[in-house]
Amino acid sequence: MICATRRLFLAQAALGLTLTGCHSAIQRSRLAVFDAMWKTVDEWYFDPAMNGVDWRAVRREWRPRAAGAETPAALYLDVLTPVLDQLRSSHVDLRPPGDVLELPSGRGFTFPRQKRGLPFFMISPEDEAGMGAVLTWNGSAYVVEDVVVDSPAHAAGLQPGQLVRMTGFRYPKGKRQLNLADRQGRRFTVVWTPGTAPPSTELSVLEGGAACLRFNLFDQQSIDWTIDALGAAGGRLIVLDLRQNSGGRIVDMARLLSVLLPAGSDLGLFRNRKRDYHPVTRPMPTRFNGPLAVLTGPRTASAGEITASVLQHHGRARLFGTPTSASVLESQTFDLPDGGKLNLPVSDYFTPSGTRIEDLGVKPDVAASRTPDSLRDGSDPALDAALTWLRAQQKAPGVSAGGPSIRY
């Protein structure tokens, strides 16, 4: 009996080795991508409890599916995306290599969880420029914003303020095709080629001489521009428009806040598996001390909402608009073996008061929503409210409108 059992064990072991060796080169490449993704999450994801997900069980269940994926698109859409979606976390993003997602007609897949304030996960800023519209998820539907006249979105019949849902998405031969439906059952098909994304920075001089500064990313170039614009503002009333700001680098966020806050001001706490990071503002040659209004919205994310929260906490600015995206985790991008990219949250964030604002967001001091009517007529309730407040501050005794100019 002992010998028979041993022979059975050896036979099973040999079979296992044979089956492992039977993977084709394509299957091995699929497994290499899956294993790299799984191991990266296992080692770097900010929450060691994996948000309650049994990460090892996920590997046992989904690794065979990765080996069986018939195409790279199937690997990314049917395996990797739903696996990562189980973490239910912001800042989790997959970027497949090349034209992996050039899908054949009729190809379907399960959309990942949509997070409030974000566009459809396969649409880039270049896509939004090409289609001529911005679609933002509000928690239950996509809000159509800022449709450009004579654009593909306009030709398809989309109008600002509409609420639509996604019914299909295709990549037909270098183009994009998006199928939508509104709540009245009307259907829209938008076909476009990606265009050039609008500038990430913009200075608008408003009625009465106020200046509105918009920057969409915390990177060195955008923050250099913003600091220079603040320095050149003189005595103008200043509005910082963060409604399209998707975040960026912590070091650049700290640079801007160092211009707006005294040196040593608490910027909150970043916590990962290895250490706590507690950034503060650093001394600057001069600072901008004038009254400051900040515009926020559902696309204000990551470093954008941290900035709004810190300024609000220190009483340095008044916030106008709608709540932010609630996506404030610090993230890092990792390479996958096939050339794909995995963006993963590696640190949690807590405000200077100790509040965790992931999934909570930042509420403005003054709620001012862009309604369907305001989207259609081009009005901006948040900006109007911000300017009204700034002008009242300008008239207040002993208050300087612009503060000292910044010189470098």
C-alpha cells in the first residue's frame, strides 16, 4: 500500500510538471503579465489588508483565466481589469501596450466600477478633444459638458447638461466610436479620431480685472507657470480654478502651497506600508498673501483636492463649487512585462486635522453647481459666487486685494 501510494504521488507530481511545461509561449506571456501585476499589488498596495479582498484566493481563481485569454485584449479586459476592480480603490489604472484594445466588432466586456468625477476609463484628454465633449460620471450617469459646435459630439446630437449612459465602445480602424443613450431612450453614436488636448494652463482676465488661473496638473511646468502668474497678478483678485485638476506630483503641490502658506504649515500625512511622510511648506522669498478663492468640482482629484483641503483647513482660501472626486491616494506607476503600465495607490492620505478624505472628498464652503441650464447658456455659478466674495474682501478695511507680488 505504501509503495502504491508513493507511485501515485510520483505520477501526480510528474503530471503536474508535464502540464506546467505544456503552456504555450503565448500562455506563458499572459501568465507573466498576470503574475507581475499580482505580485506588484501584493507588495506595494497601500492597504496590507487589501481592502478585505483575499488576494491569494484571487490569484488561484484568476491565474488560469489569464493563461486561457485568447488575445491581449481579453487578458486586459476580461482578467486584469476585473481583478483590480475588486480592490474598489481609486488610482488603480491599467494602460495596455500599443493597440491592445483595438476591439473587433461586437466585442463586449464588463466595465470597471466608475468613480464619481471621472470620465469613461478608456477615454483620454486627447479623445475628449477629438470628440468635442466632456463626459463626467456623477454617480449614476454621465453628464455631458461643454459640447463644441461642429464637433463629432455636436453632430451626433449631444447637448450640454444631458444625462447619458454608455451602451457601447469600439475602436474601428484607428477611430473611436462611443454609443450612448439618454433617459428618454434616445441613442447617440459619436465617431472621432483623437485630437490635441487643450492647454493644461490658462489665465483669464475677467470683468473688473480679476484673474482666474486654471491649471490641470501638478507638474513642474504647470506650477512654474502658476507661481509666475501669481507674481504678475499685482493687485488683481485671484481665483484658482481646480475643477479640471487631476492631481500630480506631491513635490509640486508642496511648492505651490509654500507660496500660499507660511513656512512650516502642515500639509497632512501620507502613510504607506513602510513609513509615514509628513510634508510641510518650506520658506519662500516672498508669498502671495491676498484673498484667494478656489473652484472645485467632481474632477478635482488627488493633489488637486489635497490642495483645496489644506487651504481650507488653514483658513487661507474659500472654496466654491461642488464636492471633489474623493480620490486622494498617492500612486506610483509600474511597468508590466508586455509594455503595459499599472498605476497603483501606494500611500493613504490624512488631512492636517487627521481626517481621511479618500471616498469622502472635500466639500466647498459655498455650494454652487453647474446645472443643465447653466451648462447650456455658458454661465458659471461657482465663478460668480467666488468673485462676489472676493470683491467683498477687497472692500473690507485693512485687507489687501493682491498681497505682495512674488519675485524670483
